[in-house]
Amino acid sequence: MRRITLAVLGIAVCLCLAGNAFAAGATKDECVAKSKEAAAMVNEKGIGATIAEINKKNGKFVWADTYVFLMDLDGKMLAHPMSPALVGKNVLDMKDKGEPGKLLFKEFVEVAKGKGEGWVDYMWINPGDPKPRKKVTYIYRVAGKDLFVGAGIYE
């Protein structure tokens, strides 16, 4: 009887921990707030300071299971804390991981140039999971600049 009780207790603890891990994921509201905060930083502290902060893996624009990135309207990645190899590159021709493959960065630019803000959905690989999953990214144009920021979550 004691073994059953311990097993049930162990399962309950695991479920609680798993629930906390899922609850720790970023939210859409946080993506919007952090994107707007990064855009404001460009105008308040300058592009150089913002790029430096966004590029920090342990900076204020990396939280839970996501991060903010910064691009220009020509499709050049200016700051990315998780994929520094993309920084300085034009990414307009990169496709998502869906079939047949969507030009996600081109769509990011279109949203920034058009409405100035909005959500873009696409298929992407979550680190540690080889199967592509749906991801949605909030795009927000920096006021008065040919720049935009974004942050996304897996659904």
C-alpha cells in the first residue's frame, strides 16, 4: 500500500512540475509588450544600444521560451540573440519549414510596411523537437524608422 501511495504522490509531483513548465512559456501579450519596449528603445537610446541589448542571450529581450529580434525593411537581420549567424544577412529568401515553404521574413516586412504591426503564422522547428510546429510572431514597426522588431511563440 505504501508503494502505491508513493507512486501516486510521485506522479502528482511530476504532473505539477510539468504544468509549471508549460505555464512558464511566453504569451502573446508578452510578445507585444517586449516588441514595443524594444521599438521604444531604438528611439530613446539609439540603434546601437538596442542592437547590443537584443543580441544578449541573457538580456532583457530574451525571456521564458522566446526573444525579440530586429530587422530593417530591406530584409536585413540586425539583431538576433539566438541565431547570431543571421545578423547582417538579408533573410528575405528564407522559407519556413512547412510544405511548400513560406517566405516568412518577406511577410514580416510586408506587415511592417503595411499595417505597421500584426501577427504572422508559419511553421518552424522548436529546438529539441525535429518536427516543425506552428509559430506565430508579432511584428511591430519602429516609429519613424525603416526598422521593425518581432517576437513569437509556438502554438
